Amino acid sequence: MTVFLWGVLPYAAFVLLVAGLVWRHRYDRFGWTTRSSQVYESKLLNIASPVFHYGILFVLVGHLIGLFVPESWTNALGLGEHAYHLLSLYSGTAAGALAVAGIAMLIYRRRTNAPVFRATTANDKLMYAVLLASIVLGMVAKLAHTSGNGYDYRHTIAPWSRSLFTLRPDTALMAGVPVLYQVHAVVGMVLIALVPYTRLVHMFSAPVQYLVRPYVVYRSRDPRRLGPRPDRPGWERAGL
């Protein structure tokens, strides 16, 4: 079981992720969307959506730092084990609480708004359940090991995660990991495998080009030309 969970399941999740992205891009390109329900209700959505997205972004950044930034690097910056533990505990809990609050508001919106609820599929319900379980399990695992310096996952889970990229997974590192962290890791891998087959696929379509696109120039209209414009055939010259 140890070999399967920590030596096979991670690669299976990655294969399902890549295969799902390729399939969606080739055969369901028009379905590559969040299937927005803003047309049915926007007031609560305008609050819940940013809360969730900021929360999940902070959660993701925290995981990337915790798993892929070696302890020697943080020590070199003068961040000792106890300080790192407190930073991880408080910032991680805050990010998780923010993401959970966003999900809770989104679920409440779907459950109390009839048109939005009718537009909710079984796929959406599964996605919400796995996503919420992954975040909550991570928070519970962290809060259950708060005494002293807490559980130092940078000596077990982090090097195991990095070993996956060398195609030589060190499954023995995960043998003594607390059960809550193990369950959190398994649910997280299931979530990764589900991403291409749910509305979460839109994360791979983030408008990154907006960061480097030329700025847009807005000009006020000539007050002498207010009112209806006459129809003109063909193209108008620039500047008119």
C-alpha cells in the first residue's frame, strides 16, 4: 500500500491531469470554462468569488514554498524552525480560512438561488466536496500538531515531493508521516486528477497576457460630435 500511495498514485494523478487537459483542449474547447452563473445572481458572487480566489492562491503559494523551498534556504535567511513553524501556522490557517469562507459563500449561493442551483451539476458537487475536504484536512492536520515546533514536514513530505520529479520516489519518507497529513496528501492528489474534468480547468486559462499587453488609451469624445452618427459605408479613417 505504501508503494501504491506514494510511488504510483502521484504519477497516476499527473497522467490523468495531462490527459484530461489534452482531451478538453481537443474535444471540449468550448466547455473549457467556469460555466459562469453570474447572469442569475451577481451580488453575492462579487464577494464570494474574490474571497475564494485570493484564499486558494495563498494556499497554493504556501504549499509551493513549504514543499519546494529547502530548509537550508530559509535558515540562510535567518528564519529558524520555530519562526518558520509560526509563520506557516498563522499564514496557512488564515489562507485556508479565507478559501473555506469563499467556498461556503459559493455553496450557500448555489443552494439558495433557484436558477443557480438548477445549473449545478453532480460534477460541481463532487468538485466542491473534494476541494473543501482537501483544504479542511490540511488545516486540521496543521492545527493538530501545533505544540513546540509542530510537525516538521520539511524532513519527510517535502523531500518525498521533490523526489517525484527525479522519477525515483522515496516512499519510505512517508511511512512515519501522521495520518492526517497522509490523508490530506491523498485527497490533494485526487483533486489534481479531477481538475481537467471540472470547472477548475479554467485555472489553466488565466489571462496572463494581461500582465504584458500594451496599455489601452481612452479618449473623450469631441462634444461637438455627440448624438447619433450617420451611417457610412466601408471603413472610417483613423482619428475620425
